[in-house]
Amino acid sequence: MSDRPSAPTGGRNTRHPTGIRVVLAVLALASLILGPAGYLMGVRAFAHDGSAAEWFTLAFGAAVGLPFLAAAVATVAGDRRAALWSLALLAWPLVFVTAIHLAGWDG
């Protein structure tokens, strides 16, 4: 059982839904930008630019880790719909990896 009080009407806890959605939007935006950017830099990395492994780690952390973090935040906040949308972002790496390679941007 949770120590948090439930909503006064017995429904879900919606004390700060706007704040939670803003946090989730920031995490989603970071995932949508940093994932492809990190992957593209990893594919194009040369010996003097830095390690490709570092860029791929950034890309994986952003494209997979941030959606899981957003889903966890939404779940704790009691927002199931936002949690599902956050998990839907896990399809994004398939899209941008395919687009980068089909467009010929992989160097």
C-alpha cells in the first residue's frame, strides 16, 4: 500500500498533471534529438574526433534510456496514457537508424 493519499474523489491522483506532462515532453524531446545526433556522430566518428563507442552510448542512453525514465515518471505520477506514449518512443531508434542508413548519411 502507498503512503500517498488518494484523490479526493477516489479516482486517480491528478494533483500536478501539467507539470508531469512538461517533464515528459522535455524527456521526449531530448530523446528525439540526442538519439539520432549521437548515432550519426558515432557512425561518422574518426580517430581524431572521439570514440565512436562514446557517441553510440549517448545515442543508446538517449533513445532508449530516456523513454524508460519518462515511462517510470509517468507511472509513478499515475498517468498511464503518458507512460504508454513514452514507451511508444522505443520505436524511434528503428526509424532513425533506418533513415540514416537509407539516406546515405552514414559516411
